[in-house]
Amino acid sequence: MSTVASAWFDCSSGASGDMLLGALLDAGASVAAVRCAVEAVAPGDIRIRAEKVLRCGLSATKVHVDTATRTPHRTWHSIRATLAEAALPEPVRERAQSVFARLARAEAAVHGIPVDDVHFHEVGALDAIGDVVGTCAAYHDLGIGSATATPIALGSGRARSAHGEIPVPVPAVLRLLADHGAPARSGGSPFEMCTPTGAALVLALCAGWGPMPEFRLLGGGVGAGTRDLPDTPNVVRVVLGAPDASRDARDDSPPGTDAMVLDANVDDLDPRIWPHVLARLMELGASDAWLTPILMKKGRPAHTLSVLCVPSVLPAVRELVLTETSSIGTREYRVTKRELEREITTVAVGTATVRVKVARHLGRVVNVQPEYEDVAAAAEHLGIPLKTALAGSIAAAEGLAEDKRADS
């Protein structure tokens, strides 16, 4: 996996899952890494192909997602469970879950039904799962730390859907962008230029909006849509960059990305509700969410709820905190988030397999940690106490870390 500091997506001709995936592959993401991730989610059902095409005279990569079967009705609940069980790098899993969570909320609002009852129709079919998981895997493979985008072109006219003919922009796209305060424009072309999957991916991958930022250019790519329009290239462009070389050479910390922290003090919520709130915040795309015990005025015990998230997720996080808890206000501030390079690998504990998160600083392994859920599953599979499975997993992880340190 190569590493770049940031990316900028040019969505002035719209956005769809295959266009975004094509742009990232054109920029150098590994096709093998994308196929591996998609295979982990839908083994044997999806085939990813990429080819070079011209769009309005511009060279671009067109991605084809071929499916062995068609499954037009999948609920958010079933997709969430599939992603949770798949052997994916954790950042890929989290981003894919964030994309589908956004789609589920938008569809639920449009159709007036509970989120878990949403049947995704087109966006739950195998080709869309390939687009979402493939794009998140390509983004991860390039090592992108943060991204921004232009306002998204939406198109106009009417489009066919599982519910019949609907106006463009389609209701789910409008709801997605409105929920996150995202900028958009019509785009001029009398077609659907932005799909719900494309909008949800841009929202999940990008932390802000505007023209291309100032950075040292590292490369870029162009992803093609299906139509070859006569008056404008039907493409998404991605530009990859890094901080200027004049950055203080002594600063060897990981690249920083903009993030937001939301805090709320809560003293009158039934504590049984907190696990639900924390789980929902993570589904929304929060990077982390936690509780801190505090003592408020007049000696009242309470908790501070804190949520770390990218700026584009903040409106949805705020809404959930104000509706799912008893808080009547929030404190919000911008922070710089720095992350070590991470990868997920596996170790054997008896006949069980446990995933291990490996973190590196300046290329050197500095931390390894077994995934608790895998340790618990290993203990049940092997019929041994959890503490024994944990000790075995930590020993195997430390052995793996020594091997990786020796290879560094």
C-alpha cells in the first residue's frame, strides 16, 4: 500500500460508485486489493473488470461490476451483518458501513419507514456492494489520509428506479446531501449525474468542499461513467497530493487531518440507553465515541458524551445526540487528528484464527493488538476460558510483531 496525504475529487460532472472506483484505480490503486475486498464480502458473486475508454475525448478508466446472481432486495440489517463478518481491513469495513448507513437513513426518510426495515433495491444489489466495498478498498490501498471534493453536479430530467420514473435529482440524493449540508448544482445535462451510491461515497470519503487545495501533486486518475456525453466528459477526477516539501523536516509525526469533536453533558438518561447511542454514532460514521463520568452542579453524577468525526458527518451526529439522548445542547470544536499507519493481519490460536491490528510509526512496528471479538469467538470455538484465549492471542501477536520488526 502506497501512502499519500490527501485527495481531491472533481465531481463537477457528477458522481457514481463505478466512476469513483474507476478514478481511484486510474490513480494507481491495486485492482487485486479491490477484488480481494469484494470477494471477502460476496465470495464468488462479483467480478471487477477495468478498461480504458474515452469520454468526450478524455482517457479514463471504466469499471464493470459483473455479478453471478441478482439479489434486488437487501435490508440494511443484512448488509451490516455481512460487512461485520467479512475479512476486511478495519478502515475499509468502517467506511463501507458508513456509506450504507447513510443510504439507509436517506431511504428510510424518503419512504417513511424505520431504518432497519429499508430494502435497498438497486443500491443493495451485488453490483452496488461491489462499487461501495471496491471504492473503500481502493481509497485505503492508496493510503489516503483525508479528502475534499467540489460541489456535486446532480443533473436534471427523470430517471427510472425500482419505484418507477422519478425526478432528477432523485429524492435519496437530495436527502443525503441535505442531511450533511453538502453543496451541489444541477450540472446542466438532462440525465441523472449523481446516484445515491455516488453521493453516499463522496460524503463518507470527503471531509470538506471546495477547489483543489494547495499541495504537492503526486498524481491522479479519471473514472468514467457509462454515457459518453457530447458536451462534457462524463467522468470523476481524483488528484492526489502531499504537504509541501518545505514542511519542517524535524516533524516526523503522521500527517494530520481535520476532525471535529462534539461534547454533551447528560445527567438524566437511563444508562441502559448508552450502548445503543454509542453503536448508532459509530454506524453514522463517527471515528470514535465515548463516555466520561463527571460530577455536575449540586453534586449530580452525569456523563460527558464525546464524539470524534469528520466534519461532513457532524450534522448527522448532532441530530442523533439531540434526539436519542436527553441533551439540550452540544459543544463542538475542530481538532487535528493524526493516525499511525495500520494494517490488519491474522494469527493462529490453536485451530482458530484471530485478526490482529498492527500499527507502524515511520515504518517501524510500535503496537499490535488482537481483535477482542475474534478472541471471544476463538475461546468459544476451542472450548477454553476467554482469559486463556486472550493470553494466547497476545503471545502470538507479539511473535508476529517481532517478525515484522525484523523485516522492517
